[in-house]
Amino acid sequence: MASPLSQSATLHDIAARHLHARHRLLQMLREVQATRSYVPEEAIQFFAHVLNLPVARVRGCVEFYSFLHTTPRGQFDVYFSDSVTDRMAGSQIVAKRLADRLGVTLGEPRADGRVTVSMTSCTGHCEQAPAGLANGRVFTRMTEARIEKMASLIEHRVPVNEWPAEWFHVDDGIRERGITLDTFIPPGEAIRTALARGLPATLDEVERSGLQGRGGAGFPVGRKWRGAYEMKGTHYITCNADEGEPGTFKDRVLLAKYADELFEGMTIAGLLVGAKKGYVYVRGEYEYMMEGLQTVLAERRAAGLLGDNVCESGLDFDLRIHLGAGAYVCGEQSALLESLEGKRGIPRVRPPSAVKIGLFGQSTINNNVESFVQAAQIAWKGAEWFSSHGEAKSRGTKLLSIAGDCLRPGIYELPLGTTVHEMLARCGGENAKAVQVGGPAGTCIGRAEFDRRVSYADLATGGSVMVFNDLRDMVDVARQFAHFFAHESCGFCTPCRVGTQMLKHYADKIADGQGTQRDLDQLRSIGDFVKGYSHCGLGETAPNTLLDTMKRFPEEYSSRLLAEADFVPDFDLDASVTESRALTGRQDQLDQIHSD
């Protein structure tokens, strides 16, 4: 962690470096956080003044993102990934071991300001768990021996960049390649092919390929691009590289190994609709990739593939990378656009769609990394090359991030339409009793349904696949997901803000063996309500795993219920005031009365 610099000089430099642009507020706040370990009130007041923004808006932005803080963190700021698959690999054990070794409480800085140890949501390295972040740098495969060494390095103030290099090694995790991972485009060739064919004809090619958005919803990419193409006025291209769905890490591989293909696809989309600017929204956990991504961008600008007169076409287009700061909801398209504008990532009311009113109020094409990569490959190799794979209603291949109870976790590129049985055979997960497809927001199925297919016509997924064997407690898995959604709800709408907390409460009550059939019925009723009335996709999908596991593993729930009781109070008044009694001395008086 860098030592604090002159307060006013640093803030002025940061604002100037970002051209005093309001939409770069989040990037400015990230720099302050990195420099000082938190965003002090002075910085909030400063940015409000120089950007002519309400103080409440700047403070609200700081408080919204989990990687920004209003109180100091430790000189060494360590986060452990807390996804279900990381827990299965022992993340909570090694995190507690480090906290105990350093004498800190999880989530709180040590009194001397040396270190903070915290848990965070999935960091996107599930197949190399336990994983986490140390001052923004990703570490993988933590063991108790490494934890002992880490504690010693922290106590001796050894800078993170001098820690053992092998701790920070990230494998690409590729286990099985298909047409996407086997296709590397020579820089600029897809753009030149698209220009030679004609941009309208290239749009036809993308439509004919049947490419559907690879973020999980499966909306046809060509239709989205066509809608923007027919819109007049200013356009923007945005790429959703937030990849915050727990259990998903395939975009991490594409960003690291296929950045040229990504930028090629975004450029083609930009030239097609006349956009001059594009933004790649990269999740904050992937900050360590920034240097490599910026290098590729610089090389492409030098080669005439970005900037003015792209490929001598007379058309201009350039790209900028925007880093998130830890907010799962920013994976939702409209929340991402809000964050790109320097605001809290609160999902917008829809319609209209982003194609009509998107970034800065203008027509916007937003797709994820895999979609842009495959669109570029289609522009280069043609629609038939792509559509000859997959099935009738789901063309092409899909990159799957497979983790959990399997022998060979990693990235698998499989034709859409592959059955769960086939997928499990490939990754060594034949002993699975349950598979979660699509992350916590997706679908949980049991053995009886392993003949179902991974496709947009059946089991849709943005890429996450979690495998659970017979030793796993599915009630506890669902409870962990309930806690995740309660934490990640943006709080905008009541059904989600209150509903996810209630889901967490009842999930805890049942998992802890304090629930009744009435509680189980209540949990199901609340889940249906949250799904039906929430403002955005987060709330609409938050109850999925609870509802799925109640349906497919009813015996695991019924075995936890209190058979003798019809009703157990949700609120224990006596327990809730115990602390207050102790503070006022009343507890001693009551204890004396009871003893008499």
C-alpha cells in the first residue's frame, strides 16, 4: 500500500488526470482508496466541489461499492473469496487461521493499522481456490503453510510485491477447447474482413449465425446490433466484463488470452453503428489484468486499429477500460451503465432498453466478453462456421466455468445442447448429486434431471457450473446463496431489499434446526413474492436456489424441521435485550433475583 501523499496535491492530481469528468468519479475514488486505504471525508467534499456534484451523491457512491471505505483499512488489506466453491476448498479455514495468527477480527483493522483480513464475494478464481486479494493482487491456492508465511511477511512489513511469486500465479484453467478458444484472429483481420464485405453485410452475417448473448439471457446479438444500427444519433459500445456471478471465471481467461478478439468485436460493433467510443467495464477483482489490457490497447492504437481512421476506413473508434469496485448488481446491464456514469449501480426502470436510451442517454450496444469475441470470429470466418455447432435453438459453443466436487475443474468449451451427464463425465464429476447451472441466480438440479441440456432452450447459463457430491448439505448451500443475495441487494426496491433479508432469516432458521413446516411454507411464499415483484434481475432470481432445493431435495429440508412444534417465534425479546441489560447493570439485578 502506498504511503499517504500530500492530501490536496494528490486529490488535485487525481481529478486532473481524469479531466474533472463526472463519469470518472468511481475511478477517482478508487485511486484515493488505493493511496490512503480509505476515502476520507475531505476527499468526498473535494470531489463534490470540483465536479459540482452534491456531497450526498459522492458519499453515496463511496458507500455503495464494497471495495471503497470511509474508515481506514490496514496497510495490508487481505480479502478471502467467500463463494460456495471457495468455502468447499477451505477458504474460511485459512482466513480464520490468518486472522488468528495476526490477532485481528475478520473485517476490522488491527489497532496498529497494520492489517485487515476480510471475506468478500467470489473473486473469479474458483478452480484455484482458496483464493483472494492482497492489496488488490490476486493470490490462489492458499494453504495453511502459505498462511503462516503470509502472516510473517505482514508482521515484518514486507511489501506485497515482494511476496513469493507462485502465490500470485493464475492458471488459464482451460481444460477443453472448441471453435472459440481455438480461433485466434490476427490483429485487425476481422475488421478488415468486415469492411471488405461491407458493414451492413457483416451485420447480416452476425444475425444469420444465430449468436445469442453469452451473458445468460440469450438475447440475439444480431437483433440487438440491428436495433442500434437503425437508431439515429450518438452511439456507444459497452462490454460487461464484470463477471460477478459466483462460480464464473471464463471471462477472466478471455480477458487474459483473447483481448485482441474482444477489442476487435467491439470495434466492429462501433464502426457498424457509428459509435466513436467504447468502454470495457472490468470487475474490480480483475485489476491485476489492467496492465496487460492497456498494453494491448496501446498496440492496437499504434497499429491503426483504434483511434482515428480505423484501418483507413475513415471511421473513428476508441476504447477505455473502467474498473468496478465490488458490486454484484453492476453485472445487470442498466446498473453497469449507471456505474459507468460515475454513479451508484442502481438498476434503471425499463423499458426503454439500452439500445434506445443507454450510456449518457444515448443508444448503446452492451454485450459481454464472450459475445464480442464470438461476434468478431463470426465476422472473420462467417456465419456457417459458427452455426454448424450447437443445436437448432442454441447455435455455437458455450464456455463453462466448472468448479466444486469434480476431478478436473476449469474452463470447458462445449457445444450448446450438451447434456449435464456428458458435461460431468468430461470434468470428472460423475458422483454429483446436484449441479447448480448459472450460479446462485440459475437452476439447481438433481440426478434425476442430468439428461437435461445446457442451452438457451433448457438450462441457460452465463457460464457458472457448480458440482456438489453426496457429502454436501444442499440446505446449507441454499442458505449461503441467500446470504449472498441479501448482502448484494442494492436496496432500491422493497421486495428485494426486505425480501432477501427475510429469505436469509428463514433459511438460517431452518438450516439451524429451529424451523417448522410453517416456516418452510413461509420461505416458499416469500420466495415467490420476491421473484414476482422485484425491480431487476437480482431480486427476480435471488430465491431460485432456495425454491429449487426445496423442490428437488425435500428430505434435506424436512429432516431439519422441529417435529414437535407447530410454531417457533422469530423474535426472542429476552435475548435481544440481554446486551442492554448488561450495559445498564440490570442483568446483574435480574440474576440476583433469580438466584434468590
